Amino acid sequence: MKIYTKTGDKGTTSLLGGERVFKDDQRLNAYGTVDELNSLLGLAAAEIENPELLEVLRSIQAELFEVGVELATPADSKVKIDRFDTAKAERLESLIDKFEERLPVLKNFILPGGSRAGALLHYARTVCRRAERETAALMKTVEIKNPVLVYLNRLSDLLFVLARYCNKIDGAPEIIWKK
């Protein structure tokens, strides 16, 4: 299989199922941002040595591929995929609770930053929020299963908690936001 197909040379690409759309289609904005988030998590993972955190990030990366498949597959597509379900968002909630228990209670807004890994996870959170906005915009025009949006919402919360946890284990202080 060749990596280049030349089928997109005129500004269109195929969705799963064969439908061709322009590359600036909202569907591509949504799953392209999810892909960007996945790459950013790979960059963050390259900075992390903690096996528990690496396992969490790798599982999220795999799930983001599933989010991308969901977003790239029209509801009426003849291609059959395993549709995304709420269990994955519930798993993220459990992870949020688990890691939050290890952190001091947050009483102030904090500035994104800290260790390199922590800062990258803060950045990933903002890209995740953009993926959520792009998906919400897509939902105005096509049918997208709500669990994808719920998953992205929970994931941004988890990434915030993981950024804080990374900073804690790396010994990087949280910087309190001051007016």
C-alpha cells in the first residue's frame, strides 16, 4: 500500500463509506483536531516516565482513534463500525477521581505550565476543548452520537487533572493566578 493516493489533490477526501467531501468540511475539522490532540498526547508521553501515566495516555490515544472513526463515519454509511458508547466517558470519570485524590484541593485558578510534561498536558487540554467545540459545531449539521461529545468533555477534565498530577510528581509548583 502506498502512503500517497493522489485522490485528495483536488481538495477532497473520502469519509468512511466512500462519500467525498471538501477538506475544509466541518467533519474533517472535528476529526482533524482529534488527530492533533492524539499527536500532542504522544509528545507528552515522550516526556513522561511514570508507567501508570503512560498507560493512561496510551489508552486515551487508542480511544481517540475510535473517536476519529466515529466522526469520519456518516450515520447512514454502509460501513459498519463499533459505535462509541458512554462506558469510555465513565472510565475517564473514574480516572479523574483516582488522580484527583492524590492532589491538594484546588482553591484558586492556576496558570498552565509546570514541568514540560505538565505543560504539554495543559496544552493538550486546550486542544481537547477545541475538538469538543468542533464536534459540537458538526452536531448542528449531521448526526453524531452524543457519547463522543461527552467523552471529549470528560477528557479535557482528565487532562487538567493529569497535568496537575504530572507537575506534582515532577516537583513543579503550581502557579496561582493573580489579578
